[in-house]
Amino acid sequence: MKAQAQNSTLARRIIHNDPSEGAAAIIKTAIIEAPREKNDNGKADAKAERGQVVQSLCRALNILTILGANDGPMTLTELAEAANLSPSTTHRLLTTLQYERYVRFDQSARGWVVGVQAYMTGANFLKTRNLVDVARPRMRRLMEESSEIVNLAVEENGEAIYLARVGGPRAAQVAVPQTDRTLLHCSAVGKALLAGMTETKVQTIVTQRGMRQFTRSTLSSLPALYRDLTLVRTRGYALDQEERVSGLRCVAAPIFDENSRVMGALSLSGSSRRIEDARLRALGEMVKRAAAAVTQELGGRVPVPN
């Protein structure tokens, strides 16, 4: 209980200029594909090629990945073709996985599906994953790539709560509000979070929290906010065009859970002199890629645009 309380306290604290390089080990579900590390030449890691990877295990996990990504049961032939294996090898691996309950054969559909043990393994991952620990390495990489401040936030009681912030050498030059929370309608992280909500939920939050006018650029009406959120969903990232603080621009993208629901948002913050119009699209795609990577590492799913 004491450890849980300490973790809760840390989750409420903004971390400025965090120097840490490491992160807690990430437990991945069996049905989420883990890309192999590659060297500068784009080849598989030399250590893996020297036999440190168990080939049969990799093949079995690949079968689980294929089954997990498929919408329904798959026949032996379909699985063998998708895994680029012979039917006999595929069947031998399936039989082993079935014995351990990671897959099962659906008699009615005459096909293979993910088993209950894979679900239980994934459920344990959901209990142990930590958003800040998983996101932090990506935040540092994004900061180094963009030379801007990177923030991580979640929604709580109609506000954006900042869990972490990573700043580079230019951090002291930017007048970022030193706060652990902000309203949603006037911030990039807030609009990234709102974009995953229904219009009814958005209206409820606006009714409760209001739409305070911070600058001349702050959105001041619900229709204007709805229009902006439509753009966020279309392009995959949100913008704060000096809507919270004059002279400060932000770009944010949502992080999704396993049900494609928004669970948090990553953002870049910088002065309007550096984050010029010409950089906005490139920075938007940059933060969107980082948020998508965090989503994948958390076992989440980025929704497919309609």
C-alpha cells in the first residue's frame, strides 16, 4: 500500500529536465509483435544470428501474432502461408501452443484462434504496465529529435494532468507554465484527449469547466472546439496556436489503449519563434509517430480512420 501511494504521488508530479535514460522492463503480450533489433546496416543483430534466439519459439510467437491480428479463426493452410512455414511445422507448433492453452481449435468454425492463456498473459501485462515508464524513453528521443520540451498528460475530472516533462538545453528559454494541470479546450494535449471523446462528453466537460479565454487565440465557443477536434481526428495530432500562453505553441498526439480509446497524450512545447508554421506539419508527424510507438509498447491499438 505504501508503494502504491508513492507511485500515485509521483504520477501527479511534473518531472522537469529528467536526466534518466532507463525505463522499467516492458512486458509484452504474446499477440503483440516485437520488432527485432537491427544494426546500422539494417541487418538482424549479429548476436541473434549466432544462435541466441530460439527459432522454434520465435516461430510460435509469430503464429500468435498472426492469430492475434486476425479478426476470426484461421485454417492451418492460412496460418502456414502467413507464417511462411510448412503445414507440418505449423501444425507441430500449434499443437504445442494448444497444449499450453495459448491457442485453441474452434470446432464450429474449423479454424485456430487465440487461447485463454494468451488472454491471461495479456491481462497481467495490463495490470503491470506503467504509462510514464513506457513513455519516458520515447519522450527523451522526441526531445532530442525536435529540440523542444516534451510533455505527457492524461485526462482527469475534465482537466489535463501532466505526469512528466522532459526538457532539453532550450527548456529555460521557453516560458512554459509551471503547472501540473490545464484546461482541455486551450491546450494541445487537452484537445488530443478530447478528440477521443464523444460530443456529449466534450459538452459535459465544457459545461463543467467552461472555456476560459486566456489569449486572443483561445477557442471560445463549443462549435469552434468541435471543428478543431474534427481536424485533430483527421490529421492525428492537435495544435495549440498560442491559445494558452502568448508566444507558446504546442503540438500533441493521443496515446491509445487496447480498445483504441485515448488514454493519454504526448506533446511538444516551444516558442512561436521556433515552432513556425513551416515546422508544424513535420512536428505533428514526429509527435504522432512517438505517440503511436508508445501505444504499441503499451499493447494499445491506433484506430483506423473512417
